Amino acid sequence: MIDARLPSRRPPRVLAVFSFRHDAHLVPALLRNIAPLVDGWISFDDRASQDLFSNETTRRLALLEAARDAGAEWALAVDPDERFDWLTRFSMRRLMDGPADAYWFRLREMYSPRHFRTDGVWGRKTQARLLRLTGGIVKPEGQLHVPWQACIGAQRIEPAGHDLYHLKMIAPLRRVARADLYERLDPERRMQPMGYRYLADDAGMALQRVPLWRSYWPRHVDDGGLWMPPPHPSP
């Protein structure tokens, strides 16, 4: 189900888009984080789904189409368990006035509310999340791990110069559950050849503290919950 909070007096220039299900309780803090960045938001309530994991591409296309239909030129894609660094607010206008079709953020996988992992692949992760809608929306192949920029056929992707903090990896139980979930969804590794066990592997872990000038708000206090389907659901 699609829901929206839109400005009442003027067309929006940028709308946040997100979906939620097991992580619905994280949405209020997400909205506080993105409030300075966007003119409003559109959400997809996926809690009625009976599937283990509903079609990710279908949800993303529905959100982007709804943002475009609301008159937005840009969409800021995010998940309830993610937070943008607070400096992002000062760059939004400059980025949207720029030439790119999409802008990528450094994805910081958090292992505590204040520390992210930097060794190996962990220090190289990026995600394009600020997406220009005026060039149209296209349906990409695949149902899982399809990058957001593929939904707009982005040709020019540039760095936003900011961090996006992912909170799901903080709890060890969630790291194991995440690897288990993706292995069930993609047992032959067709959508990610490197597989998923690395998500639960802490060997060689190196952590870096979030710099004060790139912190996020509101402060996250982890509840230790799973935020996703259980690793081994009952029959």
C-alpha cells in the first residue's frame, strides 16, 4: 500500500521513497533524519505480504512512479534502517542543480551505533540513492539486488560526497539472519556471484568511528531485534 506526505502549497522537487515491513518501527527515526533533505516522502507498506521477501524491483518501481506522478524531479531512495550524514542537507540543492542522473553515497555498514566496518569489501561499498526522475522510469531485469539507478536507466552517475549509514549489521544475530535470508532467496548465487556468507563473517574485522562532522541524527540506540524474517521460520 502506497502512502505519502506531500507539501500542500507547492510542487515537490525531491521526495524520499522507502518501503517497510519487519522494520516498520524504525520509520519515525528515519523521517526525522530525512526531514531536512526532502520536500516530503512516499512509502510502500509491505506488511500485508505473505511472501518471505516480496519483489524488490516491483516495490521500487511503484515508489518512483508515485514520486514522479506527484510532480517530483528527484527521488531520494532510502530504507528504514539507514541514515544520511547530517552534512547532506547542505549539498542537496547543489547536487540537484548538477548534471548527473544519479548520485552515489558511501555505504557505511555499522557494527555499533558509532562504528562502521572498513576492511575488504566493506570499505568499498557505494549506493546511488539520489535519482533524477525527469528522464523517465524503466523496468530492469531481476527481483533482488537491482540497483536503484537501473530503475531510471541512469547514464551519468557521480559521487554525492556523503555517507549513508546502514544500521542492520550492528547486531550479530542480524548479520547471520541476513546471510541466511539471501542464501534462501538466491541459493545459486545468480544475483550475487560472491555469495552471502561474508555478511556473517567477522574475521579480520576493522572498524572506524564515525567522524563527528559526518555523524547522523537522530542518535541510534539499538534494540537487538531482528528487523527481518527469522533465520529458520517454523513450518
